[in-house]
Amino acid sequence: MRINASPSSQPIDERSTLLENMSPMKLCVPGDKLCSVEDCIPGTGVYLRHGYIYSSLAGYVLRKNEGEELPVISVVRETEAQLLPDVGAIVTCKVTSINPRFAKVHILYVGSTPLKDRFRGTIRKEDVRATEKDKVETYKSFRPGDIVLAKVISLGDVQSNYLLTTAENELGVVVAHSEAGAQMIPISWCEMQCPRTHSKEFRKVARVQPEYLQA
């Protein structure tokens, strides 16, 4: 988990600038100005003053989109903080929907650590594989319900919607079920087979590493 320098080591103006430019986990102290009420909805561990949201705790700033028009900003103590997906992290996720441009997923694990909250991610068509990107077809790479290993490449537009990639041999679909309901077996980097009906389906198949098999 990435944690930036303690706010107490920064000048007040510079510290405010840093806090308004937040990454998912940033340290703050009571009285730190976090953002304007025009940018966020106040959550727990914060208070309002003259149109701005301030921290009332020493802890971590958490900014999360909960389906409202604006993200909710809260401050949690260190004991309440949880591991969050960070750029470069390997995550296990479940595909929820696909369209010709991208697959939507829910992130379940960071490494082998389960997440308490639900975080959404997107795998864009151009991030599915490293070669022949122009020939990628999303529905031949993933299907809803697939369990996928991916890498975080960006925090995206809002911090609850991460951009992910499967463009490495070790990344891609690790568990998929056929239309007959059986768990399919990988037979190549782009196909899996139903052991019950022997039908084949296209997938972007991961070359699974031993440390991820339990996930």
C-alpha cells in the first residue's frame, strides 16, 4: 500500500494542495482542509466549515463513489483502514458485464488479501492483450461470471473505478464456467473447454502462477 509523506512534514499550503489531489490512501491530521463541498459529500471523520470539508481525525483519507453524484470523503483511523488496489497491484476480479469496448469487473482480492468493500474496475479492449490489440474482441476474451487476474494500471476517473490490464501471459481468465455449468479447462492461451460437453469457448486465458491458485 502506498502511503505518502506525513502531512506534518509539509508546509500548510503545500499540504492542502496535496490533500485536494488525493490518492486512495493519504495521511491527514485534524484540521486539514480536504476539499470543497462542491467536490465531495462529507462522510465520517470530517466536518464542514465555510464551504470546505476538514479532517476531524488523524488517519487516512478515503474517497469513494457510492452511486451519488459526488464521491463521499471520509477519514478513517489506521486500525480501520484496509488495503486498497494500487497501481501495479495484481488483483483478482469477477466480470459483471461486457460490451464491444470494455469489460466491467468487481475487484475481490489484492494479491491474496480479500477486500472488505466492493471496488469496480474496467478492462478496456486495448488493455486485454499485448499483441494484435486491434483484433481483440471483448466477448472472445471474457464473459460475465469469469474470475480474472489483472493488474491495476490507473485509478481512472473516480477512485472506485480502476483501470486494469490483462496484457501479460500470467494475467487473464483463471476460472470460467461453460453454458452447461461446468468449470472449463484451459487448452490454449485463447480457448477453454467444457469437460462435460467438450465444447470450446474463447477466452483470454491466464498462465496461472502457483501463488494465485488458492484465489
